[in-house]
Amino acid sequence: MTQPVIFEIQRYRPEIEDEPTWESFEVSCRPEWMILDALNHIKDYVDGTLSYRWACRMGVCGSCGMLVNGKPVLSCATYVTSVLPGPVRVEPLRGFPVIRDLVGDITDFVRKLESVKPWIVRESEQPLEEGEYLQTPEELGEYKQYSMCINCMLCYSACPIYELDPDFIGPAVIALAQRYNLDSRDEGSEERKDILLSQDGIWSCTFVGECTTVCPANVDPAGAIQRYKVTATVDAFKALLPWASR
Amino acid sequence: MGEPVNPGYTEHHAKWHRRRIPIFWWLGNAAYTKFIVRELTSLAVGYAALVLVFQVWSLERGPESYAHFVSWLQLRPVVTLHVVVLGALVYHSVTWLNLAPRALVLRLAGRRLPGAVVLLLHYGAWLVASAAVLWLLLAA
Amino acid sequence: MFSGGGMLSAFFLPATVLVMWIAAPLGWVELTVYDSFAALAHHFVVRLGLFGFVSLAFFHWAHRFRYTLYDGLQLYHLTDLIAVLTYGSAAILSLAAGVILLIL
């Protein structure tokens, strides 16, 4: 019960071309197939040189992000039936330099993520005998949403600012910084401030909001960023008060 | 794959591709277009503030100059412009207030206020402010 | 300043424009008579409030328009020029408003 679907896939092979080109493939798709299944079929039976990333095939690893009909999605989580009738346009995520076909270079994202110290930062570690750091469900609730990020970078593709101004640290990085800032076990907010409050940090964001729309894990990075803007502004005012401790 | 045929390519020298962003990138997507329109309402805000100052200034200069200002207000094209400005200002207000719950996390007695409540508070404030303006201009 | 300007203009401008610049010129409402209007506008508190309000509105416009030019028209390379033009005009306009409202 297969159905033929045309996929128009962006190819980029620097050793034979200067600019990306489009190549059409007709694939007989089963009704339950995801875009990833079609790509795997092409790679296995039609053109083994097609390059793309994937791993878990179940929407938790964040590897398979790409643009399908102009929208950033996880190819393993998008039904072919949801993009019918063809032709289905498949391109690499925006905002990242394309290495080959559908594979973008994500070094920029990784560097920026490292720069906000996405781990628990503490003055001193509790001795092991005292056991684990305790946390109430309410304290967990403060940051849980932001911890769901799978680093798929769909938000970077959706964010027009990131493509226009590649110095912008971007939605996921800020949301992850907030995930640690709001974690009761963390004491590192001060250390993350410089990067977050820099010109390329939260202030480059103009609240387009597309990052939240495309996020497959409901992280709401736009909300995280705006909340931090409010926090930063309030803190700035508080620091101006005569009785503030600097 | 065979031998590379692109003369611009040197083997083992990575040649990544970045696309050129079209000048009207924001027309390609409804969400982006709405975003740019939303941001352009700041022009209406600036314009309104400017004319407001001008209005007070002409008031200052006496009944004649104020009458001149009032007659300018009554010109057809000016009224039309101001209807457009009003539309932009309302769009500014609605989009601004709708985004408020995303940015403002308020707590009452330790519990987080639901977004709908924050939204209602903002719209309520808008209503009160508008009523105050109406009272000030019409009744006082 | 940007968010203050945005919030205040969101709350107060629509009603103001509707009444003073649309309803009144079209004759739908009778605005208060010139004398009491002038008296109202004379009140120092009103003028101070107006000055604060329009300054915030100007800076709100400047900040937002600056980013719209960057992002909408991709003018990042003109960053210094745009900053001077937008914030500069906002400052000049606020200064002018200050002179008109508070001194004259």
C-alpha cells in the first residue's frame, strides 16, 4: 500500500559544484513512514552519496533537524503523510554553513553552548557524606521545561536573527543557561551574566517567537529569553538603588 | 564519486556554503511578516508622541494657533492617516499585551500565576488607562 | 526605557488618538472647550507626565526601529550610523519636548 512521493532534496557537493543544486527522487512511501525513512530508502537503494545526520530515529537525540517544505523539523518525527502531496522540499537547517548536502556545521552552536557553562556551578561541593542535593518538586518545576532541550537547533534555523547576525548566541543556549540559573542547586548566575547580557546575548533577541513555535520539546526558549530580560532589567534598577549591595 | 571536477575546489580544503539571505526574507513566511509589521508599529508610537507635543505647543501659542492645528486635524487625508495610525497603535497594544505573560512570571503566596491571569491584568490595566484618558479629555 | 515606552504607549495612546484625532475632528464628540483644555495642558504635573511619556515613547521607537533596520533591511554594517540616527533623534526630540513642555 505504498504511495509514490517526489522529494526535492538540496545537494551540495563542493568537489563538483560551487552552489547547492536540487535533485528529485521518487520514493514509494509506506503510510507510516517518516521523512527519515524516505531518506534512508534513497541512501540505501538509490543514491548512497546522500549525506544527512540521524541517530535515535525517535525524536530524542536532536540529530536529524532539517527544513522540510521550509519548516525546521526533525526528519524522524515528521510523517510523510503530513507533507503530502509532493513534491516535498528538503533542505539543511538555516543559519549553519553547509558542509555537504543536508549536513551543516554546528561548531558555532557548540562553542556558544560551552560559553554559558551549562552545568551546575557551585562555590564548593557538598561533602559526599552529606548525601545528594535535595530539591522540592516546586524547585524542579522552576527549570524543568528548559531542561527538556535536546540541542536539535531547530530554533536556530527558525530564528531570523541568528541567520542575519551569526554572533547572536541564540535561543537554545539562553534557554539552557536559564535552566541552570533557575536550578536551586546552581550558584553560577553571576558567571553566566557577562555572556547573556552582552550585545550578542539576550539583547539581540527581538522576540520574533518562531523558536518556540518550532521547538519539538516544548522548551519555549522565547519565554526563557524574555523572562531573563525582565530579570536583568529589574536587577539593573535594583543596583541603582542607594541601598543596593554591589 | 570520481575525481573532483570543480576547479574552485581544492581537495581537503573544506568549502562550506552559506546562502545569501534575500532582502525581503521576511515576506517568505507569515510569522516573519507579522513580526516586521509588529515592529513597524513603533513608527506610529513615535509619530503620535511627536504630534502630541506639537498639539501642546500650539495650545501654548494661543487660540489662533490651536484653531489652526484643529483644522489641520480635520483634513480628510490627515483623518485617514490617523485612522491608520490608530490601527497600528491598537496592533502594538494587542501584540505587546499578548506577549506579557511570556515575559512576566508573577507569584502570589508562592504559587505561580497562570498566564491567563497575567494577561487579564494587563488588559484590565489597558481598559482603566483608556477610561482615564476618556474621562480626562471629555469630562474634565 | 524601551519596555516602559512600549507599555505606556500601549496603554494610553490608542484611546488618546481615538478621541483627540479621530472622534473630535469628525465631530463625534465635543472636546472640552479651549480654555479648560489650555488650563489642563498648563498644569505642571500634566506637563511633567507628558514629558516623561513622550520621551519614553521616542526612545521606544528609536530602539525598536534600530533593530527593525538591522534585521529587516540587513543593515548591520551601518550599526554606528543607525544607532546615532535613532537614539540621536530620540534624544533631540525629547530635548525639544522638554523645552516646549517644561520651559515655555
